[in-house]
Amino acid sequence: MNTTDVLRRTGIPRQKLYYLEQKGYISPQKIRVGEKVFREFNESDVKLIHWIWTYLKDGFRYRIAYEKALKKVGDGRKV
């Protein structure tokens, strides 16, 4: 799934999505097409982003929102 689809499905603003990536909370696959690089998100990424964004909107800080989201989706990633 590309960035536009993720933004549409989760409602997260683009800057916040990129911030999650910058801080290492998410790691989309990068696909190079010519000189351009595109992000590709899988369903697990989208669920995690959805829950992080939900907790951020509830007032949690990024680290706590990430930890709560990991528990919610049952992902095997380390907190």
C-alpha cells in the first residue's frame, strides 16, 4: 500500500507519518523506480499506524502511543 492510501485509511497527517518513520516506530519498505523512492506499507504497518495515531489523538506521547499500539496489534516487535 502506498503513502496516499495509508493517509486515507488512517487519517494521520503526512508529517506525522514521516515523523513515525524518522523515529523508527515504523519501517516501510522502500521501492526505487528510476530516481524516485516510494514507500510501501503492509497491512501490519497500517494497523500499527492506525493505533499509534488513535493514541496520539487521545493525548499520549509518541513513545507511549507506540508501545500501546504494539500491544493492541500483538506485533512481535520489541517495545
